[in-house]
Amino acid sequence: MSELDHEETGYIGAGFPTAGSAAGLSSASEWRTVLAAFSHIVLVANSDAVDIAGLRAQFPATALFVFFNKVYKVLDRPFHGHSLLISRGQPRGANIVYRGEVGEVVKFFPKDYFVGILNIRLGPEEKLNPAADFQGAPTGHLDLVGFCSDFYTEGKTPTSGFALALWLSDLKLPGPIVLAGFSARRSQMWRVVSAHDWSFEQTFLRLFARLGKITIHGGVSLNPYIRLAERFTEIPPAEIALAAAEVLSERLGNTDAEVDRLISLTNVIRSMDQLLRRVFSGASRNVRLESSKASGVAWRLSHRLCSMVNSTGSAWAR
């Protein structure tokens, strides 16, 4: 039996949050009361870098594992540990609701360990769903509109994991907040959405980790520029930072030039792709039209046959 399959048998003390305790919660103080009882809050990103079985084995039975939206990206079987699911609001509501995926997602969380769903929104255009939309799963809400607006990159929106990590830090919970799989790296399976400022978030989270406000699973490597400043004390840290920024700017400029070159080289490929999409789209419409025509002909033939049968039946009856 794998680590992921084993069930909890350890004793949980009195006052520990029961399964379904997220139901009806909406204020920060209510959420804090529930979350403060757990020894660790482990935020699990939807990332290829996450080893669920290994992660589960590293924390005690009193830890809470927080998952996000489409958990089938990291789970392939029920998770037998205390769990909370974050469901982000969109203009149409939570995506697992309007895509009809609530059952597909919730099935990974056995009721005995499932604290529930936290439906959050971060932007004014995002919509929270009533608890009934989550098919009976215990659901609470949290309105964080404006929570990151005073410092986050203009024109971008925070990821759910980033905003939640900061919000949990503000709650000053007694246990550590652990981030697992927050790499912001693309993979062959999952893309990095451009609506978020991943560089800003990674910088912020690393600073928070170095300040001890959160913990990044696997640790954060020591900044080599700190060691450089310690080794060459005659160089002011500001000069090191400026030199590093200058080099980074040059490298990004070179990268932009290469990307532009690649775009130019792939113009023909993209033109062919667009042409084929139009052709297949037109063919698909024609197939649907012909199918509709065929259905109409079949219906008329069926109707005519039924009339003939009825006529024949009437003749025999006479």
C-alpha cells in the first residue's frame, strides 16, 4: 500500500476541526479559528514538481493540505489526509462549477478528512457561487477583492496560491505555512498563464520565505549575491544589485530579439495553421449542415412510411 493510500489512525485531540467545518464560513476570523488548529498548512500547487506520496509522508496527521481548483492535475486517487479545496471565482463563477467538474474534483477527497471548499474571489469581476452549486460539498467563502491591489503589478491578477499564502501569513497562525510545487515553471502538461506576474510572485514569495513568514518546501537556495557581498565587503550591496539588474536587462533584451526572430521564422507555419483551421472549421460546418439535411430527409421518409402503415392498417380494419 502506498503512502497516499494509507488512512489516518492517529488520535486527533478534542477541539480539532471536524470534516465539513468549512461550511458557512465567510470572515477571516472564522477561517482563522478553523485553520489555527492544524499543525501545518501545506499549499499544494498544480505542478509536475509535486510528489504527493512523498509530500504526504513528510507531515503529521494534524497537517492540512490545501489544493487548488483542478486537483486531477496532481491527484490520481483519493487523498487520505485533512484537505481543503480552493475554488477561485471567475466572471462566470467557479470554473469547476460552470464546467461541470465539481463531482470529478471532490471525489478525490474522502468525506472523513475533507474540511470543505473555500470559494474565493480576488477581482471585482470575479463571482462567488452559492454553496448549493458545489453539489452538497461543505462550502465557505472569502472575498479578497483589493487584497493585493495596492502592490501587485498593474494589469495583472494574482494567482490563487500567491494571494492565499499572503492572506494566511496575515492571519499569524501558530503553525508554519508550507508552499509545495510553487515553481512557476512551464511543463509539457501544464502552461503558465500570462494573466499573472510570475516573476513578481516568485520574488515576493522568496523574500517572505527568507523573512520566515512562509516556508518553501525543499528550501530556498542562498542568494549568491549575498555571498558575493560578504566576500567582497569593499563593494557596496547597492552596486552589486545595480550590476545584476544591468546584466539581467541585457539578457532579457537579447532574449526578446531572439523571440522576435523566431516569430518571423514561424510566420509561414502560423499562416498554414490558420489556413488549416479555417478549412477544417468550414468542413465541420458543412458536415453539420449535411447531417442536418440527412436528418430532415430521414424524418420525412419515416413520416411517410408511418402514414402508409396507418393507411394500410385502416384498409385492413375495414
